[in-house]
Amino acid sequence: MLTIGCHLSNSKGYVNMCKEALSIDANTFQFFTRNPRGGQAKAIDPEDAARCREMMAEHQFGKILAHAPYTLNPCAEKQYVREFTWNTMADDLVRMESTPGNLYNFHPGSHVGQGIEKGIELITACLNDILKPEQTTTVLLETMSGKGSEVGGRFEEIAAIIQGSELGDHLGVCLDTCHVYDAGYDIVQNLDGVLEEFDKVIGLERLKAIHINDSKNPFQSHKDRHEKIGEGSIGIEAFSRIINHPALRNLPFFLETPNELDGYGDEIRRLRGLYV
């Protein structure tokens, strides 16, 4: 079965997210760990988390994906921004143990003029600081579109971060279809070639999740603007190939398209209809 879900609000807790996912025929979901602008996170209700784990097992959910706030930047030039980011991510990983064995995704960040090598060095230092041997959560670096001074627009940059990390067994990758297409990886005309390159540079065993988004912009635009499935420059035929590809079909897929809950439900049903 296709494991697919969408981004849901965690403002009402884990059980509510499970119920919303089930209402649109999803069997996983993504959520922000806290306000997407960062700041304090509300306390986790142990009973809510426990009931969520029961519901996930009952309905055979795939792994769920927590997303770090977009505003975090582990390779910022200013030390206080880095410290806030590192402390927030460390706290998130402690909180993730209320739903053990799942996934935590973050944007590698922007080096803001320090250079790509310095950015990679700082991101690696962050991971070496926050990752713990005993954690059950796998931390995912997200592939980026390469706009501005973003780190992660090339597979080699992500590979360098993983290779420099002391606890690399706790790391994986979330591939965003919009981001990689905008970055110049042609998943429309050459999906096999892109995955072969990913395998050569990073290793397909590191690929743990897919952000499945169409793109408002053309190939290699470095823009990062998501579109609804089949309404952008990637197109529905490419998504059919993506969800059915032998290297991808058993991974969890997470929609981040510009939609409300009903719209996500429509996309999920459409993609399930293409899954063979």
C-alpha cells in the first residue's frame, strides 16, 4: 500500500492529527514540532502520545515525520542564531521520544555569505552536538532548491554533512521533489539517472522519506515554490513514475502542496489511483 500523508497542525495534539489523517485516507502525517517561527513548544500530553501510538499501530501507519521550524538556521553567521537553533533542535529530539522510532526533518540552512564549506562545517558541528547514541529518532536532511546561500541544493553537500557526523547511523535524507527539480535534478525526464546519482553520492539506503510536491517554476529555476500535484512543471505522469519506482515506492510520502485538508484528501486519492 502507498504510504502517504500531508502536513497537519499539531495544535490539538497527536490524536487529533491521527484522526485528521484517517479522515482523508492518509496512513501517515507530517507536523511542525512547534510554531513554525520557532519559540516555545507546548508540553506533550503523555496520554495523548500513547493513544496516538495505539492508533498508528491499529491502522498500520507508516513512520510519521516531524518538521523543524523553517526559521532555524544551524549554519547562521551570528552565534546567537546558531545557539537558538541548536538548543531548539536538541529539545525537539528529546520530545520526539514520546513517539519513538520516527523521523525528524530539517532544512540544512543558509551560510549567508560564509561559503558552502563553512556552512557544511557548522551544520556538522550542530549534528555532532545534538545527536545522542540512545535516541530512536532518525534525523533527516532535506534536499533544497539551491536558492541564495542555501546548503543542500547539491547531493554532494548533504553527503559531506553525513560523512562528517560522528553518529551517521542516526541520519538520513528527505528528498523533496519540488526542491530537487528546481535545483537541476531532472526527475521528469531522467528519474533513473537522478536516483543513480543519489545512490552514488549519498547512498539510497539513506533515503527515508519523500516530500511529494509539484513546482510552480520551471526546471533548474532555484525558486522553491510548491504547486498542487499535477498542476505544476513536474506533472502527473512524473509523479506516477515516482511513487511506483522500485527504489521509492515503499517509502513514506508527505504532501506539502498549497492545500486545505479536503484538497490533500483529493491528492491522496488521486495518487493512490496511480499506485500499482
